[in-house]
Amino acid sequence: MERSGFFNSSSGDRVYDATDFAAYFGSLVSNGIFYANTTNLQVTPVTGMIVSIATGSAWINGYRYENTEALNKTLATANGSYPRIDRIIIRWSFLERRIIATILTGTAAATPTAPTLTRNAEVYELCLADVLVPQAATSITTGNITDTRLSSSLCGTVNSLVTAVYE
């Protein structure tokens, strides 16, 4: 089937929705955070098991996310015997029709690994930071947080508006 757009409607013969625009913009703008400044969506410790996500914006699959004020998130209680790695993420959900910041809680283990990001047609996640939650921890420090915003495989920056191929 051939498709084209965007043309003005004449008597209702042209109907476009958000997915049409997202597909268009998604072909021009890559997934990632807008790196306008070094603190864009940066994760930092607050107090106890609370971390803060700084103001900033991101782009996922043609959809825009913006956080306009510091957003606090509380990590789950630490395991008494083993450490774990949690991920602070931005999740795009096509079915829920939204993008939110949330926590992927890892599994406590002698040698913990970070949870796997979901990336499919219905959910796409960008990892802002990995947080090591030590065994029996009651607070998180800066040293427990690994910034992953600039990692192209986990998050990355919006860095391509148009990619041209020349022969």
C-alpha cells in the first residue's frame, strides 16, 4: 500500500493521527535525551533510598518526553544478604499512550546484573542511570549511581535529524 502526507483534508478525505506524526518525526530524530546541558535528566541521590531525576527532555520513537521539575523516585528496600542493581529509566508505552520515568528493580545476587531494558513495538525504555543498592543499604550515595545517559546502547543523545546516503 502506498501512503503519503501530510495534505489538507477536503471533505474529510485526509485523516491523520498521532502515530502518523510520530512515524514521520521518528524518521528524522533519533531516540535519546536532549543534551542541552550536562544535568538534563541526570539522576542524583537525595536522602535515604530516594533519587532525583533532574529537569530535561527526551525523544522516543517520535514522541517527546519532558520533565519540568526535579522528580523524586524511591528505590525498593535493600536485600539484607545481597546487593542488586536498579535502573532509572524513561519508558515509552504505546498501549498506555505515555512516557514516564520509573524504576526497574533488579534482582539481589552475589554478583548482581542490571535488569534488561524492554524494546519492542509496545514498550521502549531508555536507561538514565544504574544504581547499585548494596546489601542492607539504607541510603544511596553518588558513588552508587552510574550515569548511562551518554551510552548509545542504553540511552544516548538525540543526535541525528536527517541521515543522508550518497552514492
